[in-house]
Amino acid sequence: MGLSGNKSEALLLAPEQLHRGGGRLMVEHARDLKRPPRVDANEQNPRARAFGESQGFVVSRSV
């Protein structure tokens, strides 16, 4: 996980580590460090978007 200010620039897990709670722990750690956190998810990555939404992030569009 890379953080820049309050924004998560990357949250990457090895495939064998998916669905084991590591991503959630990293988001919790980011929340402890940088409130409120922000994250960008690539539109072509529906799993990343679903994960973000499951962690309480909301979709917003910047113009």
C-alpha cells in the first residue's frame, strides 16, 4: 500500500493472499494514519471498486 497525503495510491495483494483480510487491515491502518482516507479505483477493475465500497468508500466523479 502506498499513501500520499490522505490518498491511497496503491493497494496490492498477491493473488494467494486475497480474501484473507489483508486489504481490510491496510485500509484500517490508513484510516488510523490519514483521516479521512481517499482512494482511486480504476474503472476497469470492478473488484477494486467493490472492495472499496465494502470498506465504506463512496463513488464520486471528478470533472
